[in-house]
Amino acid sequence: MNFDPTGKDYPLYNTQLAEARRREKHLMFLNCTKLAALLIIYVVLQRITVYAYYSVAATAHSGRLILLPTSAQDYLRENQDFVRSTFFNMAGNLFVVAVSVAVLLVLARLAFKVDIKDMMRPRAEHIPQGLKWMPLCLLINLVISYIVAILQSFLSTVGVTIPESDFTINTPDTASIVMQFVYVILLGPLAEELVYRGLILTLIKPFGKWLAVFVSALIFGLMHGNIPQMASSFASALVMGVVAVQCGSIIPTLVIHICNNLMASFLDFSDAFGWEYGLEIFAGIRIVIYLAGGFAVFVYAYRLRIREEQYALTTGQRFGQVFTNIPMLIYLAYLIGKIVTDIIKAN
């Protein structure tokens, strides 16, 4: 129905629009605050479980019960060979992520009334959808990685070091390789999909699908904590977010995420296993990705479209509600501050 600004129905329309905007603002404030609170809680849970892991690791390694985190840290300082091992680091990542995500999802459901089970419900077409869009995401990651590498090289010539994550397997024994595989290829992607797409899309999507995709991609990029991973993760997460929204599930993006991490870790595992032609195989895989990703760009990338609903608030107002939310600003400031601090320390 069209309303005439000079007609008799316009005052009623104007009143209803104002009420709809007020209600939408209120609901957005609640959901953004819930989301920011859950993300902050997730950070705190990770910090707490790190100390719990120290006690578990020290107890297992020493063969005697060490409950106090301070005593555990003292013991670990005296056993640096164990602390520097890939097994210790990967087992720690597994422990921290598994416990933190499990507690977070329980809190989200019971305390915040956020249920993401619909985003986890598998359907027959989800795995094919993930495999369909996987080459495009991997191509984006490779291209952005090259661009960032050029930037890093330039900055290094002027004395600026950009830190990045290192997943080299320092102690290539069977236990270390298994631990790294389980964390990097299986649990890590699952945990990140549950938190950074499951929770975020569930809470923000009712107020704009593109808004939800952008917010999830931004946070997903920033949480990696270093510029090389941040840039490539943000770019590919835009595609992954659209796929998750279109499919109504994180299962396709979990498939993409696992394949991406397999690709990113290929040379680490190749070196650990001592494969003679690992580098050549990796180069061959990259060529296939370029071809498949290019095919995806030219043939069906146009399908990455989202039909938005009608909202009382404008696009700018809805983005403003997210990025002026105080708890959300605190969380984003923490992520950005961590990146900046690491760069300062590296230089």
C-alpha cells in the first residue's frame, strides 16, 4: 500500500514506522549486547582454561597431582623441552577450545536463550554445496596471501616486522602430528564455525543478512590476531557467510573451512612426514585451485546474492546499531589492541 504524504493515512503510517524503528532498535540492542557478551565470555573462558590446562599438563607429565596453576607454571618452566613441543601446544589448543566452546554454547542456550541448532542441522545437499564453493574461497585466500606477502616484504625492507602464526611441527612424532591434525583440521574449524558463524549469524541475521555476513567476517578476521591471516580470513569469510546464510547452515562452511586448513597446513604435514615431493604436490594443488576457483568466479559467482527483507531501520542505521554498541566496541577494541600489541612487540 502506498501512502500519500499529504493524505489522511500519512500520520498513522508515520507513527507506525516510528514505532517499528523503536522496536527494531531495541531488539538489535539486545541481540548485539548478547553477542558481544558471549564473545567476551569466550575470551575469558579461554584464559581460565589455559591455566586449567597447565595443571592437567603438569600433572600428566610429572606423574603427581599439581592443582595450583602457580605450581603448575613453576613445574613447566623447569621443563622447557616439554613446553616447546608440538604435542604440548596442540594438546593445549585442543583442551582450551573444546572446553571453552562447550561451556560457551551451554551458557548461550541456558542463560542467553540463543539456540544455534538450526544452523547445525545437516541436509544431503550441504556437503556438495561446501565442495562447490570451496575452490573460490581457497582462491581468495591464496590471492590475498600473495598480496599480504608482498606488503610484508616491503615493510621488512623498512624494518617493520608483521608477526604471523606458526604451525610448524617442531617435534614430528606420531602423537604431535595426530594432535595437530585433530586441532587444525577438525576441532579448530568446528569450534570457529560454531562461534564465529553459528552464534553471530543467528543473532544478527534477523536484522539484515548482509549485515550479519559482514559482522561475522570482520570478527572472524580480527580474531586470528595477525594481519596475514586476518586479511585472507576476512575476504574468504564474506563468501562463507553468504553460503551459510543461503543454506541456513554452517555445515557447508565447515566443509570449506576444513579444506582451507588442509591446504594451509599441507607443507607443515609434508615436512613432518618427510615427503620428498611435498612442495611439487603443493604447487600442483594450487594450480588446480586457481583453475577451479577461476571457473567458479566466471560461471556461478553471481549466485552469491542475498535477498534482503524489508526493515524499519535503514542500512546505515542497522550498521550503526552494531558498531555503536558499547559491549561490541569493547570486544572489537580488544581484538584490534591484541594485533597492534603483537606488532609492537615484534618490532
